[in-house]
Amino acid sequence: MSRRSCLHTFSEGNPMPQFVLVLAVVALVLVVESVLRARNYNGKKHNVIFMGAPGAGKGTQASRLAKDLNIPHLSSGDLLRKAVQQGTPTGDEIKSYIEKGQLAPDDLINKMIAEELSKPNYKDGFILDGYPRTVEQAEFLDDYLDEDNRYITAVVELQVDEEVLVERIAGRRICGNGQCNASYHLKFKPPLVPGTCDLCRRPLIQRADDTEAVLRERIERHEQRIVPLLQHYHHQGTLKEIKGEGPLEEIYDDILLSLGI
Ligand SMILES: [Zn+2]
């Protein structure tokens, strides 16, 4: 049935239903438009930092928010790897520290982030994840953005109980076959046959970083490092503490709410 004959049939006899239909469509368009607008910038730029312990889920939430707001998601770890791989001047410098088994100094990391944030696609907002890691880096970032009339609009801290983090990470298993790399979780995504990859039937292994002892140590180090950083942003009034447990959808909604989106 063509569109014309459909409308004709609908309006036959009584013109009211067609009028109501048009009103309903207009109302629907208005609602969808306002939701989309609210989900975008809400009239302001969002320069947001995500923080959280290993396994808190900040990467997942950060990349989703970046996608919905249509702004770049800058993960300092990814940027560092890219710079080293591409052999940029900063990347080569960082590589020389990594090869010596040392951490790249603050100055170098700051420079790498500033170079990236100066690109035009960051001017309308960005999501940072993995940086800053120290109060010195946070102060550098404040000064750098201030010179460009920008500032951090919010810092989202995903809070997850240590036992939940341990359960999430210590249950991870990956396929030992380097060609396959399938990933599993003892509780949330168990393989069909315990200890065996569904895809290639090879044995599953646990990453050295994912064992409970290593993990508890990483969480401990994270806690010590993050406290002064959280204080820094708390004083600025930008800190948003979000409970990072439960369904991903609910956590995401809490994040949007805290950002006034
Ligand atoms: Zn496999």
C-alpha cells in the first residue's frame, strides 16, 4: 500500500485521527530533538577526567561518554604507546626511559599530553583517562588549559569496593594461544569446558598482572597515589564521586546526571 493511499484510508470519514497523528509526530520529533541536544553539549563544553582503580571500568564508561558527546577520548596509555611506535621526538625520548626500565619523567608526559590537547579536535571538549597521575601533572594541566581559556569541567571518580575489583580481575582468563587471544571470565563469561578455549581448544591462562596478590598491590598503590589528586579536584569543586558497581547502564546514567547532561 502506498503512503498516499494509507493516509487516505486513515482520514476517510473522520479528519480528526489524521490531525492527532500529525500532532503526535510533531511532539515525538520535538522530544527526540531535545533529548539529542541534551545528550550533546547541553550548551557547554565538557573537559572531563576519569579516575578509578584498575578494573573500575573507567575505560568503558569514558569511551562511551566520548562517543555520545562526540568528543575525543584521550587515554594516556594509548597515546604513549602510539608515540613510541610512531617514533615521534617525544616518543623516542619516552622509549629511552622505558628501555632503561624507568618511568618517563613528569615533564615529558606533560609535554606529550599538551601537544595532543593543542590539536583542533580537542577544542570542543575531551575525555581524559590515565592522566593526570600526580598533583604536579594536575597543576601543569590546569595552567596549560588556563592559558588557552579552557579548564577541567569535571573529574569523575568511579568508586568500586576492593573485593569487587578483585573478583572482576582475578577471574579473568585468556587463551594461551597467541594467535587466538580469546578472553574469558570464570564468573561472568566462563568457557564451555573449564580451562579450555571455546574457539581453539587450547588451555586458558591467567595474566601475571591479573593474580590476586599483584592486583591487591596495584590497588594499594593506586589508593596512595590518587588521594592527593582527588583532594586537588575536590578543592576545585569539580570532583564527582560515582559508585562504579552494578549494571553498566545505571553507572552511565549516574555519570550523565553528575555532569548535568
Ligand atoms: Zn583460543
